[in-house]
Amino acid sequence: MFIAMNRFKINLNHDEDFEQVWRERETFLSEVPGFLKFALLRGPQYDSHVLYVSHSTWETEEAFHAWTKSEAFKNAHRQSSAPKGTYLAHPDLETFNAILQE
């Protein structure tokens, strides 16, 4: 199993905009070989931002990388984006290979 997570720092008062974009977008993930599941998680609120994490689970790291080069990836990422000022910074990508699963 392979997990890819993007951490998003969203400026205060833009959290609803950010969540709406994610609710309304088409992901195309269900048609991608090796995709298992996706979640968008809301974390704590700080003085300057709210933390969110997108969390996708894949059968293998190779399946994830193949998706990033696919038409499904291009289609998902060319959709409308959040209004200007939503992001405090660029998202941080973190990836993990499973060592133990129960």
C-alpha cells in the first residue's frame, strides 16, 4: 500500500471556498488502476490558517506515479480552482509506503 498526502494551509475565511471546490470537482480516480480510496481531512485552525490534508491510498507507488502522468490526472487538475487568496502557501506533498497493515 502507498499513501500520498498533500498538506494545504488555507487562509482564514477561505475554508468554505476551499471545501466547496473539493466537493464540486470531479476526481476521475475511480477509473484509475491501483486507486483504493481518497479523503479530504480538516485539521486544526491556527492564527493564520486552517490545515487540510488530502489523503489518497494506492495499491502501489507505481500506480500513484502512473496516475500523475495520466489523462485522469490532467482532467482533474484543469478544473476550477479556489479563489485567489485561498492558499497561504503551496501544498506540501508527503508520500509513504506501508510497512505494517492490520
